[in-house]
Amino acid sequence: MSENPAAPPFTAPAGWYPDPQAHGQRYWDGHAWTHNFAPFADPPGSRARAGDWIGGVLLSLLVPLIGLIAGAVYIGKGGTKKQVGVMCVCLSGAMFLIWFVKLSAEGSAGY
């Protein structure tokens, strides 16, 4: 890693810009990059709220197929919503298994 990456191809005022080496944001003092880095911020809307968790659990437990679809959508959104998606997929899988065992046990007790 070079100590001071190349300057942007344009003349830019001092401020925070995307780091040319993809480390988040880096401060450009108008002439050279400094050693100051800003961490990546979560994009707006990527934080999971309580409603996401509650809705995910209810969908996964009551309607596992819809919970599985919702989980895939949450995983695609990334951020902390990815955790909600993984939980939805796991709960939906468990509910599919429970329904399968319950229905197969009832079916074998017949004629």
C-alpha cells in the first residue's frame, strides 16, 4: 500500500472523498490525502427495526413459504436487515420440517 495515493484527476477543495484504495472515506486537504479515514456508514434504511424482527418471526412461524420469501428479500437488502433475513429463513425451514413431520405422522396412522 502506498503511503500517499495519487491525487484525484481533478482539482478538489478540502473535504471527505471516497478513498481511492476503497477503505471508506479519506480526507483530501486540497493537495494530498491525509492519514484520516472515516469508516463506512450503513446506507439509509439498512437498519432493522423492531417491526422487521416481529414481522419476520410471525411470517416465518405462521406462513413459512411467505417467511422464506421475506427472508430472501431481507438478505438481499444487506446491513442489519440481513440478520433478520437469516432468522426468517432458519425459522421458515424449521416450520417446514415441523409441518412435514406432523402431516406425515397423521397420514401414516390412517388405513
